[in-house]
Amino acid sequence: MVPNAIGPFNRCNNKHGLHTSATPIVAFSPRFLCSTLSAVSVQQPEDAHVKSRLSLFLFLLLPATCLAAPVPSDDLFDLKPIADGVYAAIAKPAYKINCNAAIIILGDGVLVVDTHSKPSAARALIEQIKKLTPKPVKFVVNTHFHWDHYQGNEAYPSSWPAGVEIISSEATRQNIQRLGIPRLKNEIVTMPQEIANLKNDLEKASTAEHKAAIQENLRQAEAYFGELKLMQVTLPTMTFDRSLILRRGSRTVEILWLGRAHTDGDVFVFLPNEKFLATGDSLHGWTPFMGDSYPYEWIQTLDAAEKLDFHTVLGGHGDVMHGKLRFELWKEYFEDLMDRTAAAYAEGASLEQAQKSVSAFLTRKYAAQFDPNFPKSVVANVTKAYQVIAFPR
């Protein structure tokens, strides 16, 4: 249970529905640094000096097995220039995935969109940012509350103690508290079995290539587990309801909530002068994940985003995209998914029957336009559609 110690926001700007608060860090009890997470507490800024000294003390006491080995920064992300001072950090494949990030150099600092699945990944990107510019990161945007987009938050305030504002929609901040923290705690409980399964797979590996792949997955899983047990869930410090516009030098950054989609708190980051749009997981290069989604509203939200004047798109996963064809593809996919599932349900199909018939249709029509895992991923999407239609919220 998330404690009630997280206080109310300090002020609200009614024009944009802007909320700010002192940097809250949900810190896991030190006595569980190398064991199962059992409690969370909120650390206020006045504790920062004590926290830093305590963290150093604890760090010196930690056994080596609790610390994740550093990964060269260029092993995790490919940087691609989008416009002058704007870069896409494309996440390379990993056992525990990282999301893409956008790096936007402002007049007096840097804004980064999304922070990946773990602090070590965020720190790797920070090293790449420092090669691009000496300016400090002053703003971080969490596009939504899923683990692979916010769990690296803590790396930014610790790298720039003078101050980093972490920005999200108000819904995303609440979702991290209500859903993100319990999911993280659950993963700490379940990771040992996942690691045990990988060790069993390693013993059964029949080829050297297969064995090497499993060994690398096992290495990454153990390193990730070590980070989970040390992780400090750093919540957004500035939230808004509809829009937040930053003007720094010649750069204008519009952070927009356009409606419910992948989650109820998704935001888009729009650079009108550069005609660039970062979409988080509301649109990307893989198959949509719909577990926390609002399918019918997602179509409307993509419609709203598509009306913006942009040429280049960076999604939460996959490569840089150009134009608006991907928006049309996703909207058509969602419409077919919902229409076909509704028709199957209306004819009395069970969930299993709908999964089979609708997945077969969608695979025939869309498999070539999505990632290779589409035939497997689409079954979960049919399940979501069936639940929305049969058990409306």
C-alpha cells in the first residue's frame, strides 16, 4: 500500500492545470536492499543531505552481488539526429526492454523524454547526453506510468542535484503510486523464479549459440534484479491536466494530454518549429500493448495527435518514423480489432473462440505491417477487446 505521506501539490496554474510539488522519492527500506521489498516511504527534499550520506554509507556496505555491472553507454542506445539540437535515442534489444528517449537541447538546459526500465539505462543515456552538450538536464518527461518508461527517473536528480523537474500528466503520477509501485514490488517477488527458469533453460540448451544467448539473458536478468532491490521510485514533480508549454531560448516544447489511449495519462511531446512529435507508447513501431488501454478512445486520441503539424515521429519503441501513415495503420487496426471482436461476441462466441477467429483475421491482414511477434501479441489484444465489450467499464 502506498503511504499517505505524499502531500498535496503546492500550487496550481489554472490556465494549464499545472501542479508542482517538492521532489518526492519513494524509497525502499535499506534493510531490504538485497532482499524482498517490503515497504515504501516518502523522502522529502530537506532529507536530501542525510539521504546522500546514508546512500554512500550503504553503498560501501553492499556486497558486490547487489551492484549491477556498468554497461557501456553506446551498447544500449543509438543516437539519431532529428533536427538541430534534437536527437532520438533508439533503444537496442535487451532482455528487460528499455524504451526510446528523445533528447531536446534547450537554451539553458536539456529536456529528456522517458527514462527506461532501470537507473543504469538512464545513466548510460546521461553519459551520451554529456557528449552532446555540457548543458544540464533540467526537465524529464514521463509519457506514461509503465515500468520501462519511468523506472530510471532517479538517475536524473542524482546526476544534477541542483534540480531536475520530472513532468507528467497528473494521471500518470497517480498511476505510478497506485499501480506502478505494486507492480514493481510484485516483480521483486517473482524475479527469483524467472532467474531460476533461465538457469533451467541453460542446462537444457543443446547448442553453443543457444547457450550463449541464455547466458546473456541470465546476466541481464540478475543485474536487473539487483537494481530492482535498490530502486528508488522517483515520482514526477510537476504535473498538468491538459497542456504544458515550455519556452527556452528559440525552442518551444508543447507537452500535451490529448485523451485516453495506451493508458489514461499518456502525453505527447510536440516541437512545432521542428515538426517533431514524441508519442510514447500511444504509437510506436511494434504491436500495440493494450493491457491498460482505452481502445475506442485511443482511436480518437490518435486522430487528435494526427492533426498536429509534424513530419518526424519517435515512438516509445522501434525506429524513427516519418509522416502519418502509422497513425492510419493503428487506427484501422483498432477499428478492425474492436469491430470483429464485437461481432464475435454478439454471435455468442466465448473468449477462446473469439481469440481464435479474430486473431486469425488480424494476423492475415496485419502481420506483415507489425513486428514478428504480432501473431502472439494479437491474442492478448483480442482478450482486451473482448473484456471491454463484454464487461464495459
